[in-house]
Amino acid sequence: MSDDTPYAPSRIRALPSWLLGRAAARGHRLVADALATEGMRMMHHAVLSAVDELGPVSQAELGRTVGIDPKDMVTLVNDLQRDGLVTRTPDPKDRRKNAVEISTTGRQRLRRTQQLGDQANAELTASLTPDERAQLITLLGKIAAPDR
């Protein structure tokens, strides 16, 4: 066990739930540290990625899709807009709403942060062969969404 891993009895350390938690914490730390080199937090990266994927999207729809509370979404979009990564314009479908769209600067930053995230995930799974990594992703998908 590394110094930052809390002590757990051997029986607990063998449980999939404990191992998944430890792996998730390590992955989160690696990705968060990588994104921080670009001045980006994980939630901001997730929202920016969603805006890029969804195209111009209302702030309310964005929040529902990503599962973020509307008050928190306002703060996140304000931060992204302040940094020039997204724009907000009146939604052509409903002028009472804002449409959020990724900017050119946002798209450039997103490319860099995606590369950093990929590198962090490669570090996380470095001890695995490519086949093991693919198998891990398949198995985690089954655990994360058992009804699919």
C-alpha cells in the first residue's frame, strides 16, 4: 500500500468495491493533476466536453444532460465564459434561454486537456497489456451499467 492509501484489513483489501475505490481515487488524482497544468478542473473539462459534443445547447439542457445542479451549472459556465472557452447567446429556439457554444479557444484547450487526460489514463493503466486494458474497460462498463 502506498502512503496515501488508508489502512484496511486484508479481507477488505481483497474486495472488488475497495479495489475499485482505490483505483478510482488514483485515476481521479492523475487526471485532476494533468488537467491542472492547463488551469482546468475536472468538472469544467466535463462541461466543456459536453458543450463541444452537444453543439449549441441551452444551459438548462446542458445541466440536465450532464447531471449538474442548475446553480452549479451557472457557476461552471460563467467560469468557462470568463476564460473565453464558451460563448452564451440567446437561444434561437427560445429567446428567454441562453445557448452555450464552445469557442475556438475552448476547442483548442479541449484538445490539449483531452490529450492530458489520455496520458493520465495511460499512466493509470501502464502496468496492463493492451489486451488487459481493453478487458478492464469492458468489465468496468459491465459493473458501472449492469442493465445495458
